[in-house]
Amino acid sequence: MQSRYTVFILCILMAALGAVSLPFWEGGWVVLVVFGALTLLGVVDLAQRHHSIQRNYPVIGHIRWMVEYVRPEIRQYLIEADQDAAPFSRSQRALVYQRAKGEAGERPFGTLLDVYRDGYEFIAHSMNPAVHADPASFRITIGNGQCARPYSASVFNISAMSFGSLSANAIRALNRGAKLGGFSHDTGEGSISPYHREFGGDIVWEVASGYFGCRGPDGRFDPDKFAAQAAADQVRMIEIKLSQGAKPGHGGVLPAAKVTREISETRGVPMGVDCISPPRHSAFSTPLEMMGFITTLRTLSGGKPVGFKLCIGHPWEFMAIVKAMLQTGVHPDYIVIDGAEGGTGAAPTEFSDHIGAPMREGLLFAHNVLVGAGLRDQIKIGVAGKIVSAFDIASVLAIGADWANAARGFMFAIGCVQSLSCNTNRCPTGVATQDALRQKGLDVPDKAERVHRFHRQTLKSLSDMLAAAGLTHPDELGPHHLVRRVSATQIKQFSELHIFLAPGELLDGSCREGFYTTNWARAEARSFDALAAA
């Protein structure tokens, strides 16, 4: 008999022993039941044809599945190093938890980072530090001359997360925290739910290809429904979603079974039918038509700031949008650059890993194109993608962003433990689930205070870093303030590492950067396609 059957044979023998001993030993029935069940399991393993391991290793083969089941938790709590980012490191999560709870964030005995490894980054400090600025002053005005109702926004806000992906209590906690801290809360493409409205925190309403909350029976954009929702004072800005960093160019389906009554009413979709998010918009199909749609949303919203969000893909497509701005004279108030490192409840692995530009490359590109086209002073730029610390914020503001959004950072603030179960409806903390019992574990008033504290403490840390660099406001940060190690013996300022175009040089033909000039020539305002002649 081969050794792989040893456990199965022992189960049979123990079951037989339990049966024989029943008249003489009171505990015999326990042995019979336990090992009889294991024997039956072994018989089933030998008979089934789906799992080779169980068929070759009856009974004992199940240990593999048991270990696989608990492997993520074992790795996270016992094996994972403090700096292993999967996708966020223990140190990053701990920082958010400390700030959200109002605990001291000091670190004894020095940094845990290897300051001599390639890629290490830091802010150069000043020999003449500035007076610490009030973090409450770290705000920017979003809205150009074509906007009648500009919005004064914090430089740090809650990024797009939909009701449906997050629980009702998670949305409540985030919005109440935003209200307490005076910053904004992006609805995500799932539209404005009653839970977004409950506490009155500032809302950025994201309008995506499904037009949830403003769609007709045919799934197309409905101007009247949009105007009715956008009229609310709580809605401060409108954001057209072109693509999402975690799965750009990919639509989505919420199965009919998950379309609850609340989601049906919030999104304006029927129950009992799959809720479809198409990969592209039906309200426009060219850059010029997109400018018309922006104008429509501005008018219908009463002049509120209107912008769009995207993960950069083909460079000529973004440049075509910029050329459409120049041709029509229509300037969106802002653009949000989402990075490929962005998160989502569920996405195909290839899309998460290999589609879309990372946030910093997307930001640098968009910033340069707007500068080169002479439009940067008209359009603010926000970014989203793995931002949890003050240094994360500073590093993107230094290379062109005006503000930063965070999604998963604020999820940590309300209790997310990165269990990586967002797509299972079994979130252990009640954050990313529609399970009513699991949601009850998330106490809204407590978590809202944590959201508020995380925001406040992060901006306080940003103020401390700026003061050390001799600065008083985030908008003073430039690429010359940040430094990166590029080898064991060399460091460079961001201003040396990256290309920065001069104002208007794409228009006057003075640009000598081949990547920009080649793709600018490919771009055409009438189409997202590249010009064949370029």
C-alpha cells in the first residue's frame, strides 16, 4: 500500500475500532462518528474526478485547501514584512490607523527604509524653515472663468467609491467625516445615494457611461434627471468619468441578483435586470462632442465646476481632447488623473496589472500637455492612486497636481484591514459589503470621527513637512524640492529627472521633445483616433 493512502487506511481502521468497541466503551461512538465521516470523505475523494490531489491523497489532500483558505490571513498577520506593499504595506496601513485614532505617530530608533536603495525619495529641507501654516488654509479654488459657482476644495479629498461597492454605513461614515473636516466626497459612478445626503458633506457627483442617477429607460443621458440631482447645494462639482485606473477601457456588470431596491432607486435601473456600465459613453463619441457635453452639464448644473477623470492611455487621445478645447474655447474646470495602481472591488487581472499609465506618468503627461497648449492656468489637476501619507501628497503636488484624492486610505480610516475580500460580499469589517449584519459592525459616528482625524492629521503632517522645506502652502511645492536616489552613488531632483514643457511650446512649434511633438501631430479634435498621416 502506497504511503499516500496511509491516512485513509487509518481512518478506516479507527472507524472499525469504534464500531467494535461500542458495547464496551462509552466513547466508542465518538470515534465511530468522527472517523466514519472521514472514511466516507475518503471514499468520495477517490470517486470524484475534479481534483487530482484529493483523488491521489484521500482525506489528507483536504489540508491543502484548508491552508490555501487561511493563507492570506497567515501571510498578512504573521509573515508579511512592514514594507511589503501588497497592495499597501503594513507600515502604510499602520500610519492611517494611528492618525485615524488620534494616536501618536512618532517612530523610535530611526527610519525602517533603506535610504541607499534605488528609488528612495525625500523632500530637501531648508536651513531657514518657515512658520507652520494652518492646515485649514490648504485649499484651492476649482472653477475657471466659464464657471459661475467655483468650489473651494481641500488639497486632500475622498476619491470615487460607489454605494454598492461600499456599504451604506461606510458611505455614511465617509460623508459625515467629510462634513466634519470640510473636504469633498466623490460619489463614484454609482450615483448619489440617500446615504451620501444624510449628513450633508460636500459631494463630487461622478457621471459615468451608465449615467446612473441621470439616465432614461434606454440607458442614455437624461438632461432633466441630471438637472434635478445637480441642483442640490450639497453637489459641489460634476465629474465625467472616462476611465478608471484599475480597469481602464473595461465596462462592468452588476448582476441582477445584486441589484437591491436601494441600488435600483439610487442608480435609476430596474430590479431583476443586470446593471450594465458600458466601456464608453453614448452622449459623445468625439473630442468636439465631449466639449459640447461639458457645456451642457455646466448649464444644467447652474454653473458648477465640471471636469473629467481618466487614466491616461493613448497619448494622442488626451491631446485630441486638448485640441478640442482650443478649437471650441470650452475649458473644463478640472481634470482628475487616475493611476493604474488604483483600486477596485473587482477587475480582470490583466487589466489591473497591465493596462493604463501609472499615476505619476499620467500626471506629468497631462500637466505638460496643458502647459504646452497654454491652458494650464485655466484647468486644475487632481490625482488618485495609492495616496495615504503627507509625503504621497507632496510628491504629486511637486510635479504638477493641484490636489490629491484617496480611496483606500479613507477605507483604512473606517476600519478596512485589507482582507482582499471586496468582491465576495464577506468584508470582515462591514466596509465593502451589502450584508446587513456585517454592516452593523461599522459604527458610523466613531468611524466618521476617524475619517476626520485622518484628514486633519495628514494635512498637519503636510504642514510640518512644508515648514521644514521653507514653504507655507502646498502650491509652493515644485519639482526642485523633491529628490530621488537613482543609483548607489547618485541622487537627482525631480526637476532633473522629468521633462517639463514651457508654456505654449506645443502651439508655437518650439517643442523639441519627440514624444510630445509626434503624438501632438497624431491628435485631431474631430476624432479620438490617431491621424494616419502622422
